[in-house]
Amino acid sequence: MLFLGIDGGGTKTKVIIINEERKVLYEGTSGPSSLDTVEESITIKHINEALSHYTVNESFTAVFAGLGGVSDDYYKARLKDLLRHVIGVSEETLRLSASDMENALASGLYFEEGLALIAGTGMVAYGKNKENITHKAGGLGYKEGDLGSSYDLGINAIRALARALDNRYQKTAFTDDLQAALEISTASEIATLMDKWQNERTKIANLAPFVTKHANLGNRYAIDICNQASRELALSVKAVQDTISLATPKLVVVGSLGNSGGYFKEALHGYLKTFIPGIEIIEPKVDPAYAAALLALYYYNKQLI
């Protein structure tokens, strides 16, 4: 038996095939497949491209696809139907569709209940309990602010630089570092930059390492930005926990920012433990695409019970 896991976002798609012993038989990557990033035809194209170097000798027993942009039951149904067009999927294949938040949760090996926080370029907190009650907080996109994300850190880094350039803030190594990287001489150039980068979420998010670096060095402006962002992430997790009421809250943190070493991670864990006493916090135990393959196997076995 073969089980296919698909993890797709706005940057890339990864697929993993396992057998019933959970052994990885194949993995491949391609371009974006998030339903809110590309057209449905591109979603299928990229999934199949990721599978293109695997010779499928038999149909998949089950497939689990967790993609970005799957925000409700309508999109789950659309994705489930699209999976008919995936290489190796037959009429007998069990097709399962969900948001990539499910992959994130399962990457901590939480299948029936748990909490997940994705903190990277964007952010979202998600959780479910054994009664299958789910809730998400945040994840409304960078135009809303994606509070606590790398994008959020980047925007606030630019704001700190603007303040330093017009003398609202004292110039520091943090703002000097940013100014050199952005090649900006005057405060008025900030407005020009923001007009140019209005829809450049990734470019702004790429400024986050300047913040975390200088927070680790003790810069008060960078520390303030990290404190504000980590508190917002913790508030999102608390909102999920308050809604689904896990008796023993366990959280897996996914994403480069959420797992960055140093001050930011310490602040995040501090707020989480203050807001949710007794919470257990871990990093992913498996790759999200492998987690999706495990979910395909899990739900197939559950169907047999």
C-alpha cells in the first residue's frame, strides 16, 4: 500500500510517499500550490511536477493534501475534487483535503488534538480537540498585519528606521544596519520604499533577521519589536486554547521565526507560559509533508475500524 502526503504553500509544494510501515519511498518538490496564491490548474500542475520523478506502479491507497488557502468546507471540497487529477490517484484512492495547518499540527505528531503555531513569513495559530472542535486565530494575511510574523517584524524595523532618520529615535547599530542594507539616506525615502514594496510581503519579511540579531545584542528598539510580536503570537495561541479547552495543552511551533534561537524564542515561550500555564511547547518532530503522509495512513486505518 502507498500513502501520499502533500504540503503546499505560497512558495513551494512538497510531496512524500510512504508505505504502511511508514518508510519514505519518495519525496519531491515544486512550485506553489496554495489555493489563495495560484489558480487551481497550477495547483495540480505543481503537485504532479513534484511527483514527476516517481514511477507509480500502483494507485495510492490514500492521499492527504494540506494546502494554504483551504479556509473552509467549500475549499476542502474543491481540493478533494482536484485530487482526482493527481498522478497515481484512482477512484479507489481515499482522498483527504485540509488546510496546511493540519500538516503543521501533525508535524508534532498530534493527530487527534493539540495546538499549532506557524510563525514564519506569515502566522496563524490553530488547534483541535478530541471532539473535533477546531479554531484558528490570526492568519488573516499581511494586509491585516500578520501580527507576530516575520512580515510584522520587518514592517516595524522599517518604522524604527524612519523614526531614527527624523530623530524621533536615537540612531543605533540596529538602525544603522538597516539603513545600510536598504541604501536609504533620508526619512523621505522610506515613503518611496513603502510605495515600491507595497505588495512585497517576502522582501519585508526578509528584514526580520535584523530585528532578531540586534535583540540578541541587547538593542532596546529591536527588543521592543520582539516583545510586541511574541506577545501577539502568544495571544493567538491563547485564543485557540480558550476556544477548544484542551485539558493538557500541547503546542508545536512551526516556522523559521518561531524556532529562531535567542531573545525572540525566549520571549515567545515566556508569554506562552504566562498566558497558558502548564503548556508543553515543542518543535516539529517530522517534516510537514511526511506528517501529511502519516495523516493519509492514519485516516485510512481509522476508516477500517
